[in-house]
Amino acid sequence: MSDDPRSAPHHTERTVGETTVVELRGEIDIFTAPSLAARLEALTADQHPDLVLDLRSMAFIDCTGLGVLCRARNRAEARHGRLRLVTDSLRFRRLLRAVGLAGVFELHPSLGTALARAPQAVAAPASAG
């Protein structure tokens, strides 16, 4: 982990209607993932959790961080809830494709589309860059 202040993972949370919006900033890696995992576990503990994780300010994610996101998604779905990711990063979308997670997450390019009531996955741009 670097000494760059962006590397320290931090987040803000707010509630929009019945949805918890978590904006993640910094790096999510083997060193920082445990605290995020604990928070997401708490947020997905009840029935019908409704979460939006805004990743637009995330600087980096490794396989440990991807595992945290997968576990949060699985917990939300097991409790008949919903987890959406907000990202405008082609790099992150390519990473999901490379590790076989394309189509697993409900991805949205903006917070507004993620907060729409109807569940819908937003397709990644066709260009792999």
C-alpha cells in the first residue's frame, strides 16, 4: 500500500429513500478490505438490503477487494435484496470481464440510474479500449 492519501480506504454513507448509498474512495486491497467487508456485512445483515456502492472515486481494487464485493452481492441476494455498483471506469469493467465477473454485478454509469426503482443491468460499452 502506498503513502498516497487516496490509498487509505474510506467511505461515506447516506440513505436515499430505502437505499443505502456507500461511496468508496481510495484503494481496496488486502490491507484495507477487512474493514470494508465488516461494514458491508453489517449493511447486508437484514432482510431485503438495498445497497448502492459508488465506486467512481475508488483508485484501485485487487482480488481481495473483488472478493468483498462478491460476498456483499451474494449476501444481499440471499436476503432477497439488491446491490448495485456505480462506475464509469472502463478499466474496472475490463477487470470484471477478465476475471469472469462480467454480468454478475448490476452496473450503472451514474448514481441516478442506480437509484432507479426497476432492477436493470446497464451494459458495458462495446469498446474494450
